[in-house]
Amino acid sequence: MTDRTRDNPDAWALRPDGRDDGRAAGTNGASGGTSGVASTLVALGVLAALLALSCGVNVATILDDAHRRGQPAPLWRPLTEEATSGLATLIASVVIWAAVRAASRLGGRLWLAAALLAGASILFSGFHVALMVVFRFAAFGAQGHRYGFSPEEWPYEYRKDLITFIIFAGTLWGVERLRSSAPPTPAATDREPPATFDIRDGQTLVRAPVADILATHAAGNYVEFLLADGRRPLMRGSMVSVAAELAPAGLVRTHRSWLVNAACVRGLTPVGSGDFRIDLGAGLTAPLSRRYPAALARLRDGAS
């Protein structure tokens, strides 16, 4: 068997013939769990509320400063400027969300994630400024005024947008980490272990005996199932929801994107830094991260 100790752990699962089938995630599958989307929307809602609060404080500060200078400013101008900037920020935050989702799938390649996020911050700022200018031209024009903007102002806007990007990205990154590492709920582990599990692969329903599910692997918005007969069906859904269903049957979370059937483990091989490679037989392997010590203890006892 080829030594793959230096590979990305997400690439360790191989077909018995040693070749991946090249199947791209996102090409099939039916609707599944939406807990990840719900948690992201909640985070965006909180950030939107904080953004609205910040806009209100900025408007009050501008009016107060103008009053102190003896030059009272009309309310409509700072209100329009802050409202258009806030609305543009919320719309442009889709860039931050997409960048964080992409970066969270890069595993330990932090330099690549940092480069991706740095580029996304520039894209976010450009998108935000373009929307903001369009909104302000329309809003000012509706009130009989003209709004002027020069491209030379963009570096100033980028400095402010960078802070917003860091706050939004940090919050969404935290949500992704919590969602991917969340253990099954106690209620799920107390249920009677299921004998079979229904995998909806596109329009096909695969009713697989749980004992034949060697492991599951997160593949974007899908979960890939590694079955004992060599099939690898994809089902749309989240790893959290699948873990909640299969934990009573002995599938253990060994990595942020992997579940492994404890009864199918043939052996454990150290790969450095406290991580292990799990041998599932028939040339199939899966990663065991040092961040899951309970899984290591359970599998080590079963594999000894």
C-alpha cells in the first residue's frame, strides 16, 4: 500500500484499486440537513444588528460634532450615507461568507487560507464601495442633490472595510468551526442503534446496513459514504446531522470532516504531531485528528 502519511487527510480514503473515482461533490444528491445554513444565518443576523447599531451611533456622532462646531447638519445626509453603506456591506458580505467556507475546507494549509482571505477582502471592499456609490447616487438624486465619489477615495474606504471584513470573517469562521466539531446531542446517543441507514444519492435511495458503512466524509454540502462493497454514494446534508443519526450505531467522529465505524477499524498508524491514520481494510484509510482524544481512546481499545 502506498505511503500517504504526508497527504492531506481528506485525500486518504481510497478505493480498493487505489484510485479515486474523481467524482465531484455537488453533482447529485437530495436535500438534507440545513443546520449549517441556519447557524450561518443567525450569525449574519447578529452581525447585521451590530452593523445597524454602529450606523446609528455614527449618525448621532456626526450630528453632535456638527452641533459642537456651530454648523448643524441636516439629518438626511448622514442617515443616507450610513444606511447606504450598511446595506451595501450586508449584500457584499456574501463574498466573506463564500471565502470563509472555502478557507475552512483547506485543512491545515493556513498560508493558502490567508492568501484566499486577503484576496477576498479586496473583492469585498470593491463590491461594497461599488454598491454604496450606486445607492448614494440614487438616494441623493431622489432628494435633489448630487453625490460625488473619486476612485482615489478607495484606499480610505478599504482601510475601514478591512476591519469589517476581519470581524465578519472571524465570526463566520467561528461558526464553521463550532458546527464542524459539534458532537452528537445526548438525545441522539441514547436512541436504539439503527440497523440500516437511508442514503439519498440523487434520485436513488440506497438503504445500507449500518454495519457496511465503513466511514463518512464531508464533501462540501454533501456527505460521502464509504461502503464495504466499494460504493461511495453522496447525499446532500451536513456531517453534524449524519453524526447525530449514526453515533448510536458506533460511528465515531475522528476528524472535522470524518466519521468512522469503530467496528470496522483494522489498525491505527501514527503520522506525526499526535495524528493517526486509520486502516479500514481493503486499502481504505481515514484520518484521526489529535483534536479528538476520546475517539483515539475508543478506537485504540477496539483495535488492540
